[in-house]
Amino acid sequence: MKKNNQHTILKTDNLTVGYQSKKNKTIVASNINIALNKGELIGLVGGNGIGKSTLLKTLTKVITPLSGHVLINNINLDNYSNLELAKTLSLVLTEPIAAKNLTVFELVALGRQPYTNWVGNLSDKDVTIINKAINQTTIEDLKHKKCFELSDGQLQKVMIARALAQDTDLIILDEPTSHLDMYHKAYILKLLQKLAKDTGKTILFSSHEIDLAIQLCDSMIVMSKQGIVSDSPCNLIEKGAFSNLFPADMIVFDEKTGSFRVKK
Amino acid sequence: MITSKSYTIPFIVLAVLLLLLFMVNISLGSVSIAFNTIIDSFFTNSDNLNNHQYIIQNYRLPKAITAVLVGSGLGISGLLMQTLFRNPLAGPFVLGITSGASLGVALVILGSSIFGGFLATFLLTKWSLVIAASLGSFLVLLLVLIVSSKVRDTMAILIIGLMFGSITAAIVSVLSYFSSAEQLQQYIFWGFGSLGDLDWNEVTIFAIIYCIGILFSILSIKGLNTLLLGENYAKSLGLNIKQSRLLIIIATSLLAGTITAFAGPIAFIGLAIPHVTRQVFNTSNHKILLPAVFLFGAIIMLICDSIAQLPNTDYMLPINAITSLFGAPIVVWLLVRQRKMVF
């Protein structure tokens, strides 16, 4: 990773994440040193409660780090204004959108808000970018449908299109495959892989689909009680990083197939 | 946000309808006045007016303008609150504005006996009610703003507004318990709302504050559209949530506060008009909704006022009763017809 340092989009430096109230400091995870490179698809995996969400919230400036730094394009996250950050980092969250009466086009168009004028008028350039995002996610047929008419899988594609329209170097998705069937899980992750390759954007997602992530990701971040490791999926398997994810008396990782088995 | 559909025709229809109803509203009353007299009276010097022209210039025109300002202002502030709180039940008064105003008015009317004599007669002039209502709503709103700047969750502001409403209602109950029947009647009459009591000076002040409120609402359009995605997405799109929230709250309080001060607590319009507009226009885009709510609010208020003055009789019904009697069935009908609530 050191050799193409100029292509590093996001980097953390001895990051400690957690929650801080007036008296208590709850450390969720510490010593996080990861680097996300341009055009890569990165999967963030780990068991429930290990701190995936806390890490993502810290990376997206929702909560502040307890110690250490997050650097995006070599600039400390603290130095970004809300608007600058909106032009660098876009999000796909797990929460449902508030107004489902928007059409798909209107929803994707909201991705252009950081660039539009005070009343939100779209320029020709904005419309071109919106249509490109709609093409890249193959949702042209849905363009004029209302969001409440869509299935979960379709809606997820629309939300990804909205993030694309925001035209950022980095897209972060929080569990984009939850609520989806097997086919759509694979479909969405393959779409993300293709988008990272075609657009050169860095895409980070958290997921419980470890088998799929191993097959599709350029790089993975594995969070377990032993710590946080980040590498290509093959190297991670060689290092045995996945064997520590779950209690070994219940679930074992099969290194040959790259999948998990329940112990009988 | 671009919307694929064109809304030009509905807007033209509504604007023409508004103009027509404005004229009808002026022509109706205890005496009917012909249309050409109305047009004439607009261009006649105020020194040499005949009776009808005098009625129009000094009574019916200010009333019709008040109806337009009240209907559109309440509709728009209702829309702002429903989007901000993402709650279809929110209206212009969820922030405790009416309760503050009614507390101010209650203190003046019901508490006037405490001050007694000369002060009591001064306190019961019309301006004192306007000032009391403004002060009351302003103070309650200030409290809500101070408390809400300390909370992160927008929903908490909704609850805080409701709580302040309960507190003021309780104080009003205590006051009315110790009041005479005459004072109570006067307070209840204020509660009916009234569009017709304003002279030109009052209408001018009303209109100036109204325009500032509308300006703030227009400035909030982009923020409102971004908030449609929910606060977390809005923040990720670079929206300064606290600042937009403040802008929306100030716009609402200017509009709803002055309306309550000058016309009393007009019920229902603020809650219903945004729903009617959404059902008819079937969009969530505030660039369309804001002008549409303006037109619908003004139109429905003019209709309600025309009904309330019972044409060709000397009687006038309380405007508050008409807005609900006439408005509630419309909303029910729209919801049943569309089978689905658009929100």
C-alpha cells in the first residue's frame, strides 16, 4: 500500500473509536490503521457489536474519534466543512428515507444538493450527471416511478444512484445487503464492484455477507476481538483472519472454499 | 429538484380562481355590491366615495386581503412544520404559538379586573389584544427555541411545544376560573377568530411581517427538500441542520404569530391545506408545494369567509367554525378518493 500512497483516499492514523459522555469514555475499537485506495471495493466485516457502525460513524464525521486521526485526501476530517465533506464523501444508510412520495429521478437528483444554488435548481450538467448515475445503476425503467412503488432491491439501487450523483471520491454504505434475498445481495455487491472499477471511486461497505465479500472485494477490513486487520481477501485467508471472527466451537471457516460451516 | 410533470396549467387555473373568489368575496356581505362598482371603487379617490365604495375601500377590501394573508400564511407554516417534523399531524401551532397568544390575551381580558379602573379600559382596546397575543406567542416561542437549541432530536421539539401548550392552557383555566361570565365571553369571542376587524394601518403592519415570513420560507425551500430524505442524509448532503431548522422555525413563528395576533387562533387551515395540496399536486417538491399551498390557502380562506358572513343577512358566523365545518369533509373526501395518503 505504501507504494501507491498518492492514490490513498482515506487513511486512519492510530484511530480509537468509541463514545464519550461527560464522565465515561467507552472505547469500542482502538489501534485502527487502515488505508482505502482509489477505485477499490472494500468490505468491512465483523460480528454484531464489534464496532463496525461506530467505525463507519467516525469515518463519516457523525461522531468524533477518541484519539488518532482520519485523513481523507490527506486532509484531517476535522478540517472539512459539512459542504466540503458532502462533495468528498457520500452515504447509503440503513434507515428508510422519510418521504417515499418522491420519484426516483427526484430522489437521485437530491444527490446534487451540495452543488446546486440556493433554491436547488438543476443545471444541464447536474441533469447529465443524474442521468449517468441512473444508467450506471440500470434503473432507467424506474426513473418516473414513486419510491413507495419499489421493492427493497430496487430502492437500494436507487439509493446507490443517489450516492453516485453526489459525485464523491468515496462512497460509504452501511449494510447495503440487509433485507435482500440471495440474488439481490450478490447483485448489489457485484454492482458496487463494477462501479468501483468503472468510475474509479472508492467504495466501502459493511456487511455480514462474508462469503460474497471474499469473492468480490479488492480489500477487506476484518474486525474481531483480536483486533483489526486489513488486506486483500486472499492474504487475509492465509493469515487466518476469518477463523477468529466467530466462536470456533460453533462456526468454522473453511479456507479452501472461503466459506463458513456450522459445526455439527 | 426537477419534476418531470409540468404544473403550469393547474397554477394558472388556481390563480384565476383566486382572483375570481377575491372579487366574489368583496361583492358579498350584508349588502351585495355589483362587480363594476367594486372595480370603480379601487380607482376612486378616498375623499369622494359613495356608500358602497366606502364599504369596499374601508371594510371589505382589507378583510379580503386579511383572508388571503391568513389562509396562505397558515397553510405555508403548516407545510413547513409537517416537513420539519416529518409528521402529518403537525400544524403551525405545534410550537406553542397559539397557546402563547391565548395566554397573552387571557391575561389581558381575564386579568384586567385585577388591574382595575383606568388601566382596565386601556387594556381592552384592540391594539392591546394584538400586542398581548404577539408578546405571548413570542415569549413561548423564545422558550421553545432556547430549549430546542439544547436538544439534538427534532422530535423532542415537537414534544416540548406540546408541553408548553399544556402549561399555558392550565394557566388560562386557572384565570378563567376566577373570571366573570362577561370576561369569559369576551375571551371566547377572541377564540372564534375574526378576519374583519382590521383597518388599513393594521393590514399594512400585518402584510409587512407576513412578507418577511414568506421570504424566510422561500429561503428554506432547498433545506426542506433535503430534509425529505431524513436528517442523517440531509447532513451528509452538506445541509447545516441547526441553521435550516432555525430558519424554518422563525418563518413559521413570524407567519403563525402575526396571524394569531391579528385574526385570532384560526383553526384547521394550517393542518389541512398542505394535505389538500399534496393530494391534488401529488408531489413532495417544495418548489411546487410552496406556491401551491399559498394559492390553496388563500382560496379556501376566501371561500370560508364568504360563507361565514352569510350573504345578504346581518349575521356573521365565527370563522373558526366554518374552516373546520367546511374543511374537514374536503380532507376526508380527498383521502377516500385517492385511497392513499400522500405525505
